Amino acid sequence: TLTALAISVDIPNTIKGTGRLEMNDTGFAGQIDISLPAVKLRIAAGLGIANLEDEETGRTATGLYLSMRVELPTGIPLGGTGFGIVGFLGLFAMHYKRKEPQGTNDKALRWLKDVVQGDPTNILGWGPNIDSWAFGGGLLLGTLEGAYVVRMTGMLVLELPGPRLIFFLRA
């Protein structure tokens, strides 16, 4: 039985990428991350679909997780600040929630640092859960003078039920 698959490709100055796919009885989850060094473009996307059943109530639902990350070859200047938008992040999770570590007061921070290693769109940090929803959008900001002296990834996530509004920032 095949339950997981991973692939990577590295052709110098052409394409570099990784991908993974996990399958089980209830669905699948996968993520792909491709960089084109010649044009300095990076695109990453995640997709998860799970058939869920609440054993107490007998309710069923289909969970859907979508994420996207695009890093641009040149930044979009933010006025005269010296900073620019160098990428975009997006997230939609229906019947999925964050897999927060238990037994700590700073669950969101531990999740960002230890579970997803600073990338809130990493599908490994999300798991199926009936009646949980999340919507997120974010930006990658960086300095524009050739090299990234400062680089920040920020994402605003609305989690339901709650509501819970979380701002993740990695600099």
C-alpha cells in the first residue's frame, strides 16, 4: 500500500522544487514548492481533502484546505520607504484547524515556530476538524536595494468558531 510520496527536482539555473503527497482512508494532503531561479520566481501551493465523520452525532463533512505562496522576481515598491512587496500568501481551510501543541500557554507561537517552522501555509500544521474554518491573507515584505537586508512574512488569519484573529509575523 502506498501512503506517502515525495519528489524533488534540481536542475541548476532552471528549476528547483519539492513536493509531497500523503494518502489515507479518508482523503489526501499534498504540497508543492517550485522555484525558477532564472526568473527569480517561487510558487508554492497546498491542497488537502478529507471525508470526516463525527461519531457522536453521525454528521459527515468534506474538509478542504487550500494554500498558496507566490514570491515575485522584483518587489512592488511601498512609496519611498525602501521596502517592497515581494510576495503574497493565501489560505482557506474548511473543516480544518491548526494542530496546536498542547500543555503550553503560548500555543500559537509554538505552532508557528515548532510545527510549521515560520510558514503558516505549511499543510503539515493543519488537520481535519468538523466545524473549524480559517481564512488568511498575507504579504512578504523586503528591502529593495538588491539584497534582502530585512525580510518579513506576515499573515492575518481569521479562525472560526470563535472568532479568533491571529497575526503571524516572521522577520
